[in-house]
Amino acid sequence: MHVKAIEKAMGDKARFILDPNPTDKFGFNMLKPGPFQDVRVRKAISIAINRQEAQAVFSPGDPPGGLFIPGGPFINPDIMTWPGYNPATTDKDLAEAKRLLAEAGFSNGFKAKWLARPDWLERAEFIAGQLKKIGIQVDIESVDAITHTDRQCAGQYEFGMFDTGNERYSVPETAPSFI
């Protein structure tokens, strides 16, 4: 199916919303010794990322929330109250993220390398800015798609964004360039 064909057939009954969540394809190498082996670190990262800011950057004009439609069978009705999603709890979320990092032994934060493909640099930069708020310094390493996949399969990464890509390329307009 194509976006334009659906819009032509359905008019204003169809709406396409970009995926605003920069963490939807997050991957941590938990087998490699380091901070990502600790669930508290992974939780701190998740709650420190402000999804409302991500929405404004990556999908401006779309309604706030998750990827699934409110009232649908796949949505959690309380998603907007979750840490990282609720703009009213941003300061509390950051404080909790810092507490979790300290409890895990990283009260001063740490440095980490993010493996990124060129088509995901904007999201990597956004994540780096978000994590800086809790003391995690992210060094972004941009590599071509083949190198990215090779390193992912070999476990030669700390964390980054990983995607099989199959679910979104059925609509050509949404397929990113891998060059």
C-alpha cells in the first residue's frame, strides 16, 4: 500500500503518524562488561528520555502519546502517566534516573559509545542530548548500514538503535536512505 493511495481513497478518515519515539529500537549490549549490564542503568536511561520533546522534534503536529491509537487494543490507557511520557513529571523523572545511576555505582555518570547509521544520526543526537542531563556522555559513531549490521551481529557495540526494517518498508515513502 502507498500513503498517497490510502489518502486518496479515504480522505480525512486516514492519518499517518510518524513514530515519534527515539527509543523504540534501542539496543543495549548487556553481554559486554559495562554499565548496561545493570538494569538500573537501562531503566534510568528510559525514564530520562522525554518523549514529549521527541514528539515535538520528530513528529511535530502529531498528537502526543505512543505509536498506537488511543482506545485501540495495543495501547496502554495510562501511557501518558509513565515516566518519560508525562511532561508534568520531567524533573521527578530526571531525579529518579540520577538516583538509579548512583545506586548502580555511576553517580558521576559515564561515557558510552552509540553505534548509529547515517539515517539515524538525528535520533542519536537527540538521545545524546537527553542523556547528558543525567551525566551520560554519548560518543556517536556513525557507520554505514552494512558495518552497522555486521557489528550488531558480532556484538561489537555498547548501545544504539537497531532495526530489521521489514515492518516499515512496505510503504516506500517511509523507507529511509541507507547511503
